[in-house]
Amino acid sequence: MYDMFVRPSGAAGEEGVRLMARSGTAMAREAVSLLGVEDPQARVLEIGFGPGLGIVALTGLLPAGEVIGVDPSEVSHRHAEARNAAAISRGNVVLLSGTAQALPLPDEHCDAAIFVDNLHFWPDPLEGLSEIRRVLRPGAPVVCAFTPPSGGPPSGLRRLFATAGFVDIEESVSANGSLLRAVHPSSV
Ligand SMILES: C[S@@+](CC[C@H](N)C(=O)[O-])C[C@H]1O[C@@H](n2cnc3c(N)ncnc32)[C@H](O)[C@@H]1O
């Protein structure tokens, strides 16, 4: 389980990332759409991109924007790089090694963030959300989503976002799974 889905590595990780790629497109598109980013030049972060389906959806929405992906797995990097090779060579996508709890980005660097089937793997979700808050500009939206195979959202998710200081928290359920949208507070 750990090598396959939590932090893909080795042969199990290759298989895990291929399985994610088969079923994740619809939720990746829905999460990106729910973000509601309107600025075509926005800089959007995806944390835990796995096979890179969210990166594909983000570059589709923001052909003139910048998409930054952060993931600690070498296997995930390889698959996401192959899937997004053209956008990377155009300079629209940058994939970085790192984790939610230690994002390799400066303060207030991003205009929005998504993370799909990811938060339940972080060692300390509150620490991860605080770190995401640090790298977002005030007023930036985030979408946290879970597909059914992930087991769904952890209990207390809304309270966790509120404790991390996010506002305008809205939860929804669709055919693709569960989603939560929240906003970075405008004044910190
Ligand atoms: C189940 S996959 C989900 C991939 C993708 N978001 C999707 O829905 O297809 C989990 C991904 O999160 C990454 N990951 C694991 N722990 C992480 C952490 N602490 N911070 C950021 N990413 C992490 C893994 O390396 C893996 O690529």
C-alpha cells in the first residue's frame, strides 16, 4: 500500500501510478473547475500530483499560466513529466520534489492550490495546511478532493481547514467523490 499509493516507489509504485492514471481524470477536472480561477496567467499549485492528471487539467485551463507541482515520489515525477512533457518544455509547468509539510516555495507565491487523494497521507495535516496557507496569496482558493478508492475524506476535515485559518469552507459530493473548497483569509 505505502509503495503503491502513499509514496510510489519501485515496481509497486509503477503499478500504483498506472492505476491512478486510469481512473483519476474526472476528479482532476472537477477539482480544477471548482477552484474557479479566472486569471489566465494565474500561478496554481498541485500538491501530490501522482501521475500528473491534475497538472494536465490545470494547463488546459491556464495555457498562459504557471502550474507548479510538488510531490516527493520519483516514480510520480517520471510519470507526470512524461504526461506533461510539452507543457514543461514550453515553461508552463514546473515539477518540484517536496512535501506538503515543507513546500519548496516562497511566501504568498501561488494564486490557488489543489490536492486530490493526498491530505490523508500527510504525517500532520494541520502542519501541511498551515504550510499551504504560507505559500498562498491572501484570498486564494484551495480545493481538497477525495475519490472513493481513497476511502473518502477524514472526519473533521472542515474543522481542520478552519483551524488552519481558511474561510468560506464549502463541502460537496459528486459522482467523482468528495470535495472541499476553502479560501485563504484576506487579512492575516
Ligand atoms: C494516491 S496518489 C494521488 C495522486 C494524484 N493526486 C491523483 O489523484 O491521481 C498520492 C500522491 O501523493 C504523494 N505524497 C505522499 N505523501 C505526500 C506528502 N506528504 N506531501 C505531498 N505529496 C505526498 C505521493 O508521492 C503520490 O504521488
